[in-house]
Amino acid sequence: MAADQALGEVTVTATREGQLVAETPASIGVIKDKTLREVRPTHPSEIMSQVPGVWVNVTGGEGHQTAIRQPLTTSPVYLYLEDGIPTRSTGFFNHNALYEVNLPMAGGIEINKGPGSALYGSDAIGGVINVLTRRPPTGPEIDGSLEAGSYGWKRAMITGGNAFGDHAFRADLNLSHTDGWRDSTAYDRQSGTLRWDSAIGNDAVLKTVATFSNIDQETAGSSAISRNDYENNPRTNYTPISLRKVQAVRLSTAYEKESGDSLLSITPYYRYNSMDLLANWSLAYDPTRYTSENQSLGAQIKYRQDFAPLRTRLIVGVDIDNSPGSRVEDSITTTRVGSGYTAIYTAYGIGARVYDYDVTYRGISPYVHGEISPLQKLRVTAGLRYDAVSYQYSNRMASTPVLAGGRYYGQVGDTDIDFQHLSPKLGATYAFTDSLNGFVAYNHAFRTPSEGQLFRPAAATSASLARAAADAAQQLKPIKVDSYEIGLRGKISSAVNYEISAYHMTKKDDILSYKDPLSNVTTATNAGKTLHRGVEVGLGAQLASLWRFDSAFSYAKHTYETWKIGSTDYSGREMEIAPRVVANTRLSYGEAKSGLAQLEWVHFGSWWSDQANTAKYPGHDLLNLRGQYPLARDMNLFANVHNLADKRYAESTSVTSGFETFAPGLPRTLTVGVQAKW
């Protein structure tokens, strides 16, 4: 729940069209356009934590990992949308998905926590994050800002549009740069959005959205360092040679025609994604540089019919996705200074090619969603989706293992892999009073293995082991999830609003990455079952005309229920990088037109750094300060201070070669800017 969310709030993510939050049997966080304009996030982490149970950390630049009802992870257990359309195909997941979207200039963000496969299909396990584009203005408008800050931070954002007749448009441009606070961590980003809305007669609308992002990031990942360097020299970067270059283009046109009690929606779309990656986390055991690309042609088709008796609503639809892609990967030879887990990689050369293949992901997924009110205060919701997906794989290399850098890379011949899955959901909301609403929900979800998990197995020490790893990867199965949730939403007079939810989620056939702490070799396998339980609380209170208090709190426990690899059994242990307590509390004074200040306290409880639960990070607390002040009628000065107390903290931790490592978080940073509107 966002700070000012109320029972009358409308969400578009739960059913793919406007629906009252009060009649949605799910926990949904809504971050409004107004909040984005006030916070002006330089990174998604600065805004996403305002929603209870949501943690987005910082890896490098605007890169991130996400934790929503899951430990912090790079695994594809979240679905990222832009105006309801997945930003990437299921088979080509990128955990940094939010930097492929122009989030600072968005028109809002909706976060549907928990499984969403019954409506959206694969990947929607931990949550669905839907970034909404801004509506065009009703008249001529131009709004721009310039800002600068610590460690070479610079950003220019400009938006503008107009309306004429039955048409209106908006164009956004975001140009960002930072030198990075750590060695060799510079980052450049160019993003743009064009939205064109048109009315067609009295009963139809057309919305066309074109977006692009171009990312050039020096260091790919967090670049964890030793405890000694973390405490005494946190700007050190062991992997300055790593890099990530990303391009993303999306184009969609949504046609909606509403006639009486029915609505027809047809949205064809096109996507292009490419990534050039030299990963820092695998330099010690599997150093490579690769380029992956994929294009998508797809469509979302939906028909909704309302019936007067019992306020019945029926939605049927189908999602179609055809995404051909490719991977070209070369081994690299590295030059390093020092040895062991503190070695610094200073240069590299391109070695032998280890993977070169085409792979096409295809999906056809019909679904049905129904709602009915057998009682005036009771709303019952049910849904079912059938996903039929496939990978068509074509290897441009021989199907024998490749030897490069003393490691063997397993290959498989041309093949097709198919998955089918049914995802049901059932929920209900009940209005106890006009100011108190409750919900219960059951959701089933799944995730198919990605192209990397299926066709790019871990390197091995022999040809036979490499071939075995490649063959084993073909046997990976989808993850399956069952989730139960209960919640209350309400308000006390007009000054206080709150939401409380509790969930119990079980994952089976989980594809877990196991990293041997001595050899650093990582393998993926359907290893067993994990359990995820938690409570989330959101509270907002208008204390006085100019004073406001908001808080987002979550308590969660994530455990390995059945997880055994070889002779190592972690069953019963807590999962790593999973703090039990996460909280965000904000005290605001003022209003935008006369000046606004906000003090934010972010709290993270302790977490385990490894699967064996032998090393624990103690957690941390951060203070952030932000504000804005009007210089003239249409001009504002704004400033943000991150980590006001300049506290040393970690964004993530791990155990490498038997030693604790830490990815240090930002020290105190200042950003100052000016915004003008014409």
C-alpha cells in the first residue's frame, strides 16, 4: 500500500483494466505520479521501498536485484510490465528490468505482490510490477529539470505534449550519467517515451506507446569485496573489466472499444532487447563475454462482458508471444593482480567461442477471469490460465563439449522443448463497513526455465561432466507455487488509512543456484521445496494540515524445506539474503506549491550470507532527506540527501572461497536540481 492509498483507489494490474482496490483480493501497492515527481528517484530502490514487503537493492548504476515475498535474487520470479505488456519475453529475463523502463518519468507504478500467473503466466511468482506511462496533457505543456550531484551525477529530463481534436500526445526524454562512487563504475543512460492517444468515435480509443532505453554500464554487478576492504576501502572494485551494455525498444498499440456492458481490447506489440555482458560474478570460475538478443512480435486480446444479475463480470483473453533470440559467447583470458578472492582483474583478452545458438520462445496462453457478488458486500473472483510454451533451439556449433581456458562447455544438438501449465486462482473481498474491507485469496503460479538455464549450463572440469551438465539442463522443470493470503484494508476517518496482509507460499521444484563456497562453481537444479511466510503492514496518517506520517513494514521468514545436493543438506535452514524485517518510515512537512520536506528512515534486519547459515550480516539503518522549494510560480529548487548519517552498509553479502564478502552501499550523496514548467 502506498502512503495515500485508500479504499477508493483504482488499479489496472489485477484484471488488466480499472478495478477498485477494495474489490481486489490481492495486496497491491500503488505509487502515484505525484509521489514519483516529489521523490525524483535516481535509482528504483529510492521509490520501491515505500511499498510494504518490497526491497529493490543497488548493484551498479541503475542495476538492481529484487525481493518481493522472496529473498533478494537475480532469478526470474518477477514479471515486469509497461502499461500491462511484459518488457521482456519469458525466455529472456533480465533481473535489471527496471532500468529498461523510464521509471523516473512514469505516470505511476503498481505492484501486485504474490503470484499472478493466472492472469499473466510464467515468471509472475513473487509479484507483478507494472510501470504506467504518463497520460498526455489536455493542452500545451513543457516540463524540464536539470540536476547534478555527488560522484559526477548528472541528469536532464524533459517532458511535453499537447492535445488537438481527438488526439493528444506526450514525449519524455531522460539523459543520465554518473562517474560512480566506486572505482570504474561509471554509468550512462538514455531513455525516451512517446505516447499518442486518440479517440475513435464515441466508444473506442487507441493508445500507441513507443519507448527506448540505451544503457552503458562499466561494472556489471555489485563487485563484492573482503571485510577488510569493505570497512577500510569500500571504493575498491575487484572487477573493473566487467561491463554491461543494454538496448531496449518497445512499440505497442492498444485498441479498446466499449459498447454498453462489453469491452473488446486488442494490443499488438513489438519488442527488441540486446545485452552485451562481461559478468563480474563469474570471473573467478567461468570468465566469458556474451551478447544475447531477442525480438518479439506478440498480441494481447481480451473481451469483457458484464451482466446485471449479481454484478457478474466475465473476461476471456489470449496472449500470444513469438520471440526469436540468440546467444554468442566467448571465453576470455584475464590478467589479475593478487590472488584468491581479493584478486583484482585488470585486463582481458577474447578467447575461444563457447556458445553460438539461436533459440525461439513461443507461447499461446488463453485465460478466463470471472467476478460475481452473491451478496452486496461480497465479491468473489476466480480465474484460470493455460500456458502452452516452447523453445526451438538451433546450435551453430558442434554438439560436443568445447574446451576453453581449462574448462569444458557442454553442448546439445538442435532440439525443441515444450511446457504446458494450468494456473488457477480464487479470491473474495468483503466490505465490513464503508471504511473496512477484507480479502482472502489462493493463487497458483509457475515459472518455466529461461533460455540460459536450459541451453547454457555451468562449465565443468571434464568433457564428460560438461556433457552431463548440458543433458541435465534439458530436464529442468517449471517451478510451481501455491500461495494463500488474507488481508484487511481500511481507514479511520479521513486522516488514517492502513492495510495488513499475511501470506503463506510454498515453492516446489525450485531451480536453485548452488554456489560451492570453496570452488565457487555454480549449478542449477530442481532441488526441492522452499517456504515463504510473512506479514506486511502499510500505514498513512495526515497528522495535521501540513504534517504526514507514512510507514511500510514487513516481517518474513524464507526457509529451505527440502533441499539436498549430493551429501549437503540445507533443509530447515533460512534462505540467504532474506532479512526478516524490512521497514520504511517517512515524515513529511509542507506541500509542493509552498515547499516540501521529507525525512525517511529505512531499516533492514539481519540476514544470512550463505546457504549453510554460517555468516550473518547484522542489518542496517539509513536516513534520507529530500525536499523542494518554489523559486517562482513555475520553477522549483529540489535536493535529495541519501544516507544522511554517512553510514557504512551492504547492499548484499555472500561467502566466497570460505570468506565473507560485502557489496558496499552508497555513502552520503547529495543531488541538487531545478525544475521549470512552461
